[in-house]
Amino acid sequence: TDVLALAEEIQKEESLITASCKEQVIHLLRRLQEKLGEEDDHQFCLFKILKAHVLPLTNVAFNKSGSRFITGSYDRTCKVWDTASGEELRTLKGHRNVVYAIAFNNPYGDKIATGSFDKTCKLWSTETGKCYYTFRGHTAEIVCLSFNLQSTLVATGSMDTTAKLWDIEKGEETVTLRGHSAEIIALSFNTTGDRIITGSFDHAVAVWDVGTGRKLHTLIGHQGEISSAQFNWDCSLIVTGSMDKTCMLWNAKTGTHVATLTGHSDEIMDVCFDYAGQRIATASADGSGRVYNAETKKCIAKIEGHGGEISKICFNPKGNRILTASSDKTVRLWDAATGECIQILEGHKDEIFSCAFNYNGNIIITGNQCSPNRLFI
């Protein structure tokens, strides 16, 4: 890309970028080009083994930089960890049942949300561990949650068939999203923060207006429970994965079906876009993954080699590597373009349910329920 021409285009579209800022924009664009052009032959080594909780883990999550991560557990707590030292920084106590869903308000990372089987969501200070608010209103377990990128709202999805949006400054519910006939197990904001999607066991995904709580579209087509749903970065597409063994693409603005991505012989456990929205990765209970081109809808790579179901799949921020977590007790690193297995990360003694990159892509966290977390660098 011609950096000077791109800087001109950005300046025309964004009034906040004045002439005095233009040189900085050019500098940042060149840095980005250099970053994307770097050879990526990083080999990960086991860095830390952390015995996180006395009872099984439920989830793990990084802040944006990867300097901190959090763990949720059946022991009713969420713990905050320092990545470099492996030190436990604080324990967030107060829930009366399993802490199931956890998240940082990335990219800021100064707040943590925890959703529990006690039907509440709590908002915490990352630095002090203080509980700002306890959000009450759900009548069944909270199983998923997410902050918007603007860090003004947190959304919670529940087994009570509803999702709720909460104002994190005022500590108040802003709206309840009603319309599903079964449990909500997935939700995701778009990047601009004006839309949210919810995926349910009723086989449908709903698109909602964040400001009014009005349902804009119902995405109907799957023949089984929804397992995962996500917007791409520019908010133009939605990808959904289902227990019906398929993945579907939808036009986010109109709610119309764009394509059905097939090829798996068992349930789809997880789906995701890369950061640029150019590729889609799917993980299945059949032990394999697929990579699809979002424009052509063609399968461009098969991820094969795991000896058990793949429960989690994610791209590194650069988009050239894929990470998978499996019931075969391994996490594997793959080339996103070819599907070649680059590295097998071993050491867990039980099924691995979660894995994640930090934003730089040079640290990986993996977690399973019955044995310690592992950090790879």
C-alpha cells in the first residue's frame, strides 16, 4: 500500500486528524507495514505453571498487553495474576456460586467483569480489587459477558433467555434484551458499539440496537444450538457456529444469509474472524479445524492432527498463526495460510478448554479445569 496516499485518505475521512498529525499517521502506518512484514518463526517455550485455584477453572483472559491475566473458578472467586512473575496479585471475592464468565474492559484493562451462577455480575477495579457494583436482575445463571470497546457498557447473557446491558459508570441496567426462547450462551458487541448479537440454544442469533434494545434482525437457518457468534472488525459480517456442524455468514446490516461454510462431520465448538476480517477459523468436535476466506467463502486450509475435539480456536493479532485447544490435552500452533502444524504445546494432564494470545502475539495462556494454568512465551 502507498502509505502517503493512505494517510491522505484517512485524513479526508477523519476530521480529528489535522495537518499537524499527518506525519505521525504516516509514521504509524510505516511501523504497521514493518510489523506485518516481519518473519514469524517464534517458538514458544513453557514459562510458568500456575496452580490457580483449589477447585476447577472455568475461564482465563488476558488484558490487552498481556501484562495481567485473570482466572475464574468453581471456588467462587476470580484471581488476577502478573504474567511476568506468575504472582497472584489479588483475589476477587464476593460471588456466592461459580464464577463462570470473566473479562477485562480491553483495550483499557482497568476494570474486570465477572458473571456467576449466583445470577449476578460484578464490576471490579483491576488495580485495587474493589467491587464497584453488583448487577442484579437475571433470574438464572450468567454464562457469558462482554464489554463494548468503548468501555461504557457490559453485556451479560443468561440461562434465563435474556441478555442485559449495564452502564458501568452509573452501575445501572440500561436495557433488557428479550426475544429468545432458550438459554443465551454467546454474545458480542460490534466495534462501533451500536450493535450486539446474542446466540441461543433456540438455534437463532439476534441482532440488537444497543441504544434502544430493539431487535433488528433474527438470523434463522441453523438446525442446532448456537455455540459461537462474532462480528468482523468493520461490522459488515457476522459469523455463527452451531451444533448442526455448520458455520454461517450473515450480512450484519441487513441480517440476510450470505453463505454456509461446511466440511465438518461433528458439532462446531468455536468460530472466529482474524483481526482484519479476511479469514474465518472454525473448531469442531470432530477434532479438526478449518480456515475459510471471508470473501470467496472457500476453505483455504484444514487443521488436522488433534486426537480429540477442539473447544477453542483463535488467531494471533497478526493473523498468520492459529491457536487451538483440545481435549487431547495439547494446544497446537498452526500456519493460518497452509494449516501446517508449527508447534505442539504439551504438559497439561487433562482436557484444555481455553487458550489465548496477548496482543503482541508472543505470549500464550492455556487452561484446563483440573490442573494448573500454563504460560508459554
